[in-house]
Amino acid sequence: FADAPILDRSRRFEIGTERLFSEGQSSVEASAFYDMISGHGVGVLALPLEASPEMQQTFQNVANQVAAMNGAARGVRFMYNRRFNDYASASVGYSFGRGEQLNNAAIQTLSPGRLFKGGFFQVASAKLDLDFSHRTGTRISTVIRLSPSAVVFAIDPFAGRMSVYDPNINIYVTQELPNFGLPVRWQAIVDARNLLDQETSVEDGTAQLIATRARRTVRGGLAFRW
């Protein structure tokens, strides 16, 4: 089982430097990272552009395939962090390096060994945090990510520093609710991800190969502590 896909694991080696400015209110960071795990599992779904009812069973079989991405990602990142006041802080980052991307030559064969090819990636990200919990009990976190040429499937180049790794625009809101004298603390949560419904795909005019973590999702809920 040495070549079996490895799901939901991350192990990386990083080295970098960070410089603080304005009495710790802002910082600049430069780091290099190397993915220590190869064989990450990636779910893949291949669909013909013109579907027919008799193709449904084929869709199900393809959807159950998991391809092994053998290449490990490596690259560098640069980040700038700034705290404006007690309520607002922001971060911007840019990362580039070598990773894996979809191979359009694999559309016809669906061979796991040909689904991905090595390529250059670059991704820019920005995050804005607003914390009004002391006044209104509201917290808002907005993350914007842009990756024009490729997507890193294996690991997050920002190591979770930007909160989420879903593409384009993501918004996370929490609102404290009154407890009506009960010994609990209530929060309302709204989590909106991939608002522009971006996906990674290649096509050859007859079929399309799609690899995506999640489409547009908006979730809400209640959380409580006692």
C-alpha cells in the first residue's frame, strides 16, 4: 500500500524570517515551505459536456475514483500583517512555487497516473478581520484568494494563516445572542465559502475534467457553551 492515496494529512518543512514594525502593530514575513507527503488523495469527476441518461452509471463509477497526486508542493510565501486598532486587522500574502495541475491529456484515458502534471503556481490572498464583540458581539472575517494559473492541491501555502483554503471570496460571521438568564453563551454563525463558485477544470471540446474541494456553500447554525 505504499502508493495508496493519503487523505487529509499535512506535514511540511518550513524556514523563514519575520520582522516587526510599529511596536508590533505590523509585520513582514518571508518563508519557504516543502511538502513532506506525496500521494495526496484528490477526488475527480469526469463529465461529458453532452450528458445522456445511459451515462449515469459511468458518472457514478468515475465519481468513486480517487487519484493519487504523487508530486509534493514546494514554494515560498510573503505576508504582511497589520493591526489598525482594537477592532480591525488585515493580512495580505503572495505565494508561488512548484505544484501539480490538471492534465488535459488525461480526459480521454482517465488514467490516475496522467491526471496531474507538474506546473508553476501562484496565489494571492487577503484577509480582513473585524471584531466588535465588546460592543455588539459581532465578528466578521473575510478572505479573498486569487489563483489565476494553477491550484495547489496538496497543502495550503499559507499554512492556515488565511483561515480557509476555498477559492475566491469567503465570509465568516459570528454574532453573540442573549442568554435570557440561562447559564449558557449562544452564538449565531454564518459561513459563506466560494461565493463566485470557482472550480478547477480542463476540457477538450467533448468532455470536461473537474477537480474541486467545494462549490458555493452558505451554512448557518447556532453554537453554545456552558
